[in-house]
Amino acid sequence: MKADSILPTVPIFGIRVSKVDMQATVSYLTDAVRNREPHQVITANPIMVMAALENPSYMEIMKSAELVVPDGTGVVWAADYCKEPVAERVAGFDLLHELLRQGESYGWRVYLLGSTPEVIRETVSRLQSQYPRIVIAGCRDGFFGPESDEAVVADIVKTRPDLLFVARGADSQEPWIAKFKSELNIPVMMGVGGSFDVISGKSKRAPIAFQKLRAEWLYRLLKEPTRYKRMLALPKFAVKVLREKDKVTKA
């Protein structure tokens, strides 16, 4: 069941983005776990929206996801600018932790997929320490090719997880989840980008000051200048919203 049949959403260039806050999002996904209803959760930002506008197959993935939350501050701004505001930003990193916190009450099973062997091992260790009543049912790094996809999917399914977090980069993790969604049949399947790097201590999240200013993107750019080409999508998105204000939220 798609979230937009239950939760209020706003279409951003055709992609239906949830308008509810973190608490309501976690409550909705808790019901999904309880009812064993498979959900691909996409944490949308302007870079992903622009990629979808340029790539029809990626757009279809974004549109077919059961739940799209407003991760990027640009998406939050666009909704507000077009007089269809969302309740708040629902950052993927924070949603991951909120789901694990909620899962402690139920003993949810979690599978972690992606990043390097060292990072995934440290991520498992830290999360198990932080959320001792969560069951980390399995994990593996993200260094595998298409020839191993079916074996990886079979390994995940065997562990019967309630939550699957995939850290392989937005350009590959969302398509991978979408491709194997029906085979995985997991209540919550979510791409989490660089979250494992932050959890493991390999990298740091933007300081609170940057978060409050909605400028985490700037912190990442300062730390990794090589990201500038990817970041060019941000001003392109802003200009497109400004120019096409009347069309942005048309379904």
C-alpha cells in the first residue's frame, strides 16, 4: 500500500513527498512492520529529484516507492515556496535512528547492506551497543556486482528482517531496492547513503550549526570539494522551482 493513500503528500515535479513529521512517519512505518507490508522508503533531496527529471527510469523508481520523505532542505523549501508546506524535514539519518529506537520495543530484526567491510563491521558493533534490544539479523558490505545480486537477496531473505538499510549511494541503492523489492518483501527497505560512514566514525555529520541553518550540503561540500559537480544540481533545482512555481506541485 502506498503512503499517499493514507498520509498527506505534495507532488514535487510529479514525485509525491510525504507532508507529515518524523513522529507520524515512524508511526506509519511501525504499522507497516506490524502488518508485514513491504515499503521502499526514499529520502528525497533536490539532487535525486533532478536526476529523476533527467532519467525516466529513475523517475519511475521515485514514483513507485511506497513512501518518499523530504530529506533535503531544498525539497522542504520548494514545498513551502509553492504554498504546500511539509511538517518538517525528515532526514534519512535521523529516520534510521528513530526506527531503531522504535524497534527496540518490539525486538525488530535489522539487516545492514553496503559500504566497506571495515565500516559495516564497526556500524554493526556501534548500533548493537546503542540499541541492545534490536536484533541485527545480518550484514554484508556493498562490494558485489550484478552476478551476486540473487545470492545477496537470498541471504537477506533468509534472515527475515523487519528493516533493511542499504548504503550504496543514491544512484545505485534506490534502483537496487526497487529491482528486488518484491523478492525481498521486507516491511521497510531504505537507502541510507553515507549513514554507515557516520555511524562507524569514518566521517562526521555536519555540526548542529550547519543543521540548524539547513546547510548540511555546504558542510559536505567543504569537506569533500570533489562533490561540486553533484552539488550543481542544487542551484538548478532552485532555479527550476522559481521559474515553474505554478507547475511544481501539479500531480
